[in-house]
Amino acid sequence: MESTKKEEGNVKQQDLIEAKELPVILTEDTQDLKAMVEQAEAQVQFITKIKKISLNATNSADWIAQDGRPYLQLIGSMKIRQLWGVEISEQRILREEFEDEAGKYILYTCSGKAKWRNHEIEDIGTCSTRDDFFGKQGGVLKDIETVDLENVKKKCVTNFQNRILKKILGLSFTWEDLEQAGIKRADIQAVNHGRTVTEDDKKLQDELKAILKEVFVTDYVKGTEWLVKATEFKGSDGNIVRGIDKVEKLTAKRLEICLHKAHELKRDFDKSVAGTNANGGAKKS
């Protein structure tokens, strides 16, 4: 009997050794997990294609650079909505008035639903009279009576449509995404919160334009290249931040620095012209 027991034990041990060498057979749960992974990978590829096609439906005029980030304007959102047939419904705007130690302010909240391919979601977008762009001047809060409420309300709607559109399509946009779609950051209007174009800025802009026109005459390309080079700088991360390609985008200190460089350019230009005239039309070597 002892011999029989040992043989039975040996058989079980051998079975165990051979079982280790057999291929793993997926259980039902594991097969479900594998299917989920494959579905997730397909979803990532799907979203990537949606993003690429969506960006191709827009152009640089549909975007602004808001505080250094790409911001899709309402017209751009509408283009993407129409492209994919996203339905937005039950859109409502709520106006609320509040008051705190800084005074009174108005908050607009836009809410609604979006439906796409039998999938429906809800979201909101907000904007107040303390918005950095519409509600401040030079970083200081404006009096509520001087804030353009219609613009605040419109931005509230734009914020809502941007949020719900990107949410239902699974989208997010970076400068790299836009560049890959052929939308250059340099062609997009920059909007910096708290910064306004003052009368002094306008005078300096006109002075800068006059210098560039005198130096480059009708060579717009060379003039733009000089302007971009003159306004680029090294960021805190050590990388070069691309310069500005239009005089109208320059304000405050950056405008003053560029104008100083422009005066140096004009002095060199005047010397070159004087040298040409002194040599009877032949430029000094």
C-alpha cells in the first residue's frame, strides 16, 4: 500500500512539471482584458485621426494665442462641429451677480448638451466681468460699469462650446499639433491678458513701421525676417522663443527694445547710403 501511495504521489508531481511547460491558455477574464486592450489601442488611433482631420478643417484665423496657449475661437469650433455632425442642444445662459471685498461682479454660465454617434454629454462654460482680458486693464480690475458685458457673455458661450466639443470628441490641442497640421504659431494672433495697446504703444509702433519701410522699402519678406529675429529671445528653459512677425503685435517693453534695435539698424543703413554716395554710387568695401 505504501508503494501505491508513492506512485500516486510521483504521478502528480510529474503532471505538475509537465503542466509548467504547457502554453498558457487564456481564461475568459483574460480574453476580455485582451479585447479591452485592443479596443483601447484602436480608440487612441481613432482619436488621433479625428484630431488631425479636425485641425485640417481650421486655419490660423480660427485660433488665438491666449497666454501662450492655443485657444480655438467660436468660428473654429463651429467648423469642427459641422465636420463631425456634433449636435449641441438645450444651450442656456445664466447671469448671476456677486459681491465681495473687491466689489461687485457678474458671472455668466453657459450650459447645454452635446450629442454625437448616440453618445450624449453635458457641460458648462463660464466667464465673468473679472476675466483677465475683458475685466482688467494693466492687471487692475476695471469698474464693472466699463466692462463690455456682451463680450463676456460671448466668451462664456465660446468656452462652453470648446469644452463640450473637445470632451465629446476626446480632443486636446498643443502647438505641436497645430504645427503638424500646417498652422504656424507665428501666423496666429497673440492675446495676452492684462496687456492693452496704449496710445504710447501706437506711436512707437508707427515709428517702428516708418523705419522698416525706409530701410526695406517694398521688400516685405526681408522686413518681416528682421522683425522676427529682432524680437526673439531665450526663454527660462534655455530654448529660443520665436519672435513677432507683425509690428501690431508688439507692446510695452518688448516694443521699446525692438524700436531701439530698429534705430541701430537705421543708423547702419544711413551710413551705408552715405558711403555709397561718397563713392559715386559704388558702395564702400
